[in-house]
Amino acid sequence: MSNSTFPAEFLLLPFADTRELQLLHFGLFLGIYLAALLGNGLILTTVACDHRLHTPMYFFLLNLALLDLGSISTTVPKAMANSVWDTTTITYAGCAIQVFMFVAFVTGEFFLLTFMAYDRYVAICKPLHYGTIMDSRTCVNMTAATWGSAFLYSLLHTANTFSLPLCQGNALDQFFCEIPQILKLSCSDAYIKEAKLIVVSACLLFVCFISIVLSYVQIFRAVLSIPSQQGRHKAFSTCLPHLVVVSLFISTAIFSYLKPLSMYSSSLNLSLAVLYSVVPSAVNPFIYSMRNQELKDAVWKLMTEYFFAKTSNRLPVFFCISLII
């Protein structure tokens, strides 16, 4: 195989042609990235420091925050750098690393959301057995399975994708490296191997989706059978943030990849990519903290103990963090 089939670099799709709009996109991405760092970092710190939050639900939430930080850190910094330096290039090795990390984090998030749905199912439908079923060992095994299977899955996809010869140039129709855009550049008879793996992956993800749906069907049936309105409200408040996160994650990804060809355009493709690859990582902490009084109380306690109580010079930091609650 000649070296020409494996380019030294790829060309990413820019957000804008003018310098002013490039800087505007840089500022927008910077704001989203800082919000993601602040929100997810605060959840990580709060759950780790507050022993009252050392429960399965918050253990999974801590891992979700880690996955969100990894996902957004894989794509956004490179996009911001390209906007600042007015370039669109990414090296072949850099593209492979970006694909591997992004697929691993996104897949891990989907697997983890499946386990989180099961955790809510056990908590609401089998509350008397919750401590026995969701013990610390089970939670650790679920989390280890999430991380391990996600990185193995990503390794298989990345190895298959970057072993394909490319016959259609090196320009990607996306602001970051993703597998569908790279497959468009491959030779017409070379992507069949990766296509088979995609079919198997789709079946696996469909099983996870069905598991989430079945979990919430049982949850809604159990919640509606609770006689007191206060009990129903409390049960819904623990499930609603997870359901919103799952809906946002799945709906944007499905519409992006399964939209009709007649709706295809580069600008729409960019917008949808931002929705499923960037926005969820920034808004997930706000969604989980919005209806969770226990988490908000823990965040408030953390801020008063570690920021506000020490010195008044940290008031600006205190004010910024308090915005998420």
C-alpha cells in the first residue's frame, strides 16, 4: 500500500471564513468549555469531599462528570486553537487519538447512563433490596465494565478505521475527527470491514437503549402507584435529571446520524455536532443540580467552607460558582 493512501494530516471544516467570526466562535467555545470545567469539576469535588454523597447514584454521577470532561476536552481545545491560529489542519496521529478518545468517552457515557437507569429502577421499584443489590462492589464492577468496554470498543473502531486506505483526499466535513467523515474518504471497497463493526455496534447500543426504556417503564409504573403526591414528586425528582440527560444525548446523536440526505448541509452538520459532542458536557452538571436539593446543599457547604469562609478575596469565585445552583 503506498504512503499516499495514508495522508500526513487532515483538513477540518472551519466554522467561518472571516477572522471576526472565527474569534467569535473561539469566544463561544471558550465560554462553553469553562462552564463544563466549572460544573463538572464542582460535582467531582463535591461528591469526593462530602461523605453524605458516597452513594451509588452520586458515584455514577462522579464518573459521568469525568466522562463529560474527557469528551469535551477531546474536541473543543483543538477547535479553539484552530480558530485562534486560523488553521484547519490536524495531524494523522492527532486525528487517530481524537477519534479514539472521543468514541471511548461517548460510548462510556452511554453505557454509564444505562447503568444509572438500572440504579434508579432498583432504588424506586425495589427499595428494600437496594442496599443489597447496589452494594459498593457491584457499583465498582459496573463502572469498571463501563470504562473497560468503552476503551476496548473505541480501540477496535479506531484500529479498523485508520487501517483503511483513503482515496478521496484528506478534507473532513466536520470540525473534529469522527469515524463517519473518515469513512467517506476511504476507497469504495475498503470500508466494508468497518461497516460490519458499525452494524454490531448499533445492535449493542440498541440493547442499551432498550434497557433504559424498560427501566423507565417500570419506574413510571412504580411511581404512579405511590399513593402520596409528595412521594411521587420525590421519586420523579431523582429520575427526571437522568431522563433529561439521556433524552438530550440520544436525540441529538440520532438526528445527526440518521437525518434525511435532503437535509444535509455543512452548517447544519456543524450545528448538530456541537449539540451532541459539546453542549451535553456543559449542561449535564446544571441539569443534575437543578432538581437535586441534596447536591445543591452539598455544593453550598463546599463553597462556604473552602471559598467564602477563608477570605473575602475569593468572592468573585464564590459568585461564579454559585450560578450553577
